[in-house]
Amino acid sequence: MKCKQVYLHICDNLDAEVNSPRCREIRKHLATCPDCAALLDSVKKTVTLYRSSPSPQVTLNAHKRLVKTINLAWQSRPKPPHHPTR
């Protein structure tokens, strides 16, 4: 499995108990890729912080702007360096 595949599916597979073939491949990749392991750690911490906070009240307009900004950031992000083993 390559980093890009992990990026695309990591949020679908946060539960360590899931034992699908994809989850096994992601865990195998995470064991050898510090960048993807750091991504997973960051996502888990973000989810924990979010769950411990009161529900935010976001206007529909603010939500739309946030989603647009995230999409633009994702599309314009630099490509990760090529790692022949990943």
C-alpha cells in the first residue's frame, strides 16, 4: 500500500479492531511509514479533542466556506516525496 491510499482511507479505518484486508494493509504500512503514522496520530488526537468539546454552532455559510477552504488546501498541497518502499 502506498501513502496516497493510506491518506484516502485512513479516516474510514480508525478502529484498531477492524480486520478487513484494507485495514491490515494500512496497519502494515503505518508500521513502516513515520509520515503516515504521524497523520493517523494527528487525526486521532483531533477526533478526541472534537469529542471532548461542546458541539460548535456553525452557520451554514461558515460551513460552506470551511469545506471550500479544505478542498482548496487539499488540491494545492505539495506532493509527498517519492519513497520507493512506500
